[in-house]
Amino acid sequence: MLALITEAKKRADVAAAKKKKAEDAEKARLLAIEQQRQQDEATTKTADEERNQRRKKIFNGEWRAKTENGKMEESENKIALYLSRFTDLLATCIAQLEDIHSLDDAVQTHKRAFDQFNSRLQQLQQRPVTALDAKSSNTSDRLNALAIDVGALKDNAQLQQTATQQLEQRICVAAANTSSALRKTTPKFDGPKIFCNSTKKDPIPWFRKFELKLQLHHVSEDKKDAYLYSRSGGACQAWLDNLLSKYGVVAADLYTKIS
């Protein structure tokens, strides 16, 4: 009986030892897995930091290289040039606005002087003609008054002439500034030509667009026929060729033969 108890105890001790050994092995395995995970995280974090440092170095190096090559200075020069042009344009607009106000004032002054002249002239025309007074003093007074009236009329006329000359000068200056701003440019046409055999295009909208583009580029009347000939095709160009052959001129001189 004692031998059985002893044998059972030994077996229990062996089983407990095996179980403890298995638990220790599992703990060791889990600990190794956790250590490997922590090591992987540390490696990944280190790699990310190194990558960020390389990016910063590359970015700083490229920025420094651009600065050394003068690209930054070139950009600053362009910005300064644009600001200068904008300032000049704003100053031009302000100056033209002042010129418009000055022209308006000159027109009002001219109008007032003209109204005064007309009013004085009407008063003289409406003055009744009376019989000559026998007394020489009355005649002398009337002659003096008439001379004063004539002098006033001359002064008003001179004022009117001066105001008119100033107004004409201002208008000429404004017209010169406006004409210099509206410079003729060469229009560029895109899309198919009119009356081409390969494209069936409605001529009315096409011609309206064609006329609008010529107006926007301030093309003179003597050049419109040449532009029309260059953008024509098919039946339209054949018709223009017949006109050129009939009058013996080129497309640029066709406006001198037809109206």
C-alpha cells in the first residue's frame, strides 16, 4: 500500500514538474515575442526619424541651392516689376480721372461765359430805340454807356475764346492719350474657314464673330477685305477671286473698287 502511494506521489511530482516546465517555456516564448515586437517598433521609429532627417536635409539643400543660384532673387525682381507696373497703371488712371474733371470744369466755365454773352446781347437787342435827346450831355452819356457795353461784349468774347482754346487743347491731349492707348493689333483666327466644302458652317454667326474680332483689334476698313479673303474658302473665295480678276487688284486693294 505504501509503495502505491509513493509511486502515485512520484507520478504527481513528475506531472507537476512537466506542467511547470511547459508554463515556463510558454512564458519564455511570450517574452521573446514581446521583446521582438518592441525591437521592431524601435527599429521602425529609428528608420522613420532617419528618413525625416534626410528629407529635411534634402529640402534645406535644394532651398539653399535655389537661393545660391539666384532663383529667389529672380522671383523677387519679377514681383517688384509687377508691383511697379501696377503702380504706374494706377497713377495713369488717377491722372486721366483728374483730366476728365478738369475738362468738365472747363466746359462749365465755357458754358457760363457763353450764357452771359448771350444774355447781354439779348439785352442790347431788346433795348428800345428812343429819339435823340436835344441835350448834348444826354447824347454823350448814351455814347459812353454804349462804349462800356461794347467793351463788356469784347471782354466776354475774349473770355469765351480763351475758354474755347483751353477746352480744345485739353480735348486734343485727351484724344492723343486715348489714341495712343488703342493701338492696332494683328488678330489671330482659329477654327475652320467660312464656306469650305468640307465643313457646312452657318455664315451669319461666323461673320458676326469675324467682324467683332476685327473691331476688338481696331482693324482699319482698308484691311478688312484682305482678312476676309484669307479666311474664306469654297464658294466665297471663288466669288472673291472673280472680283479680283474683274477689277485687276489684290485683296488688300479691293476696298478701293467696291463699297
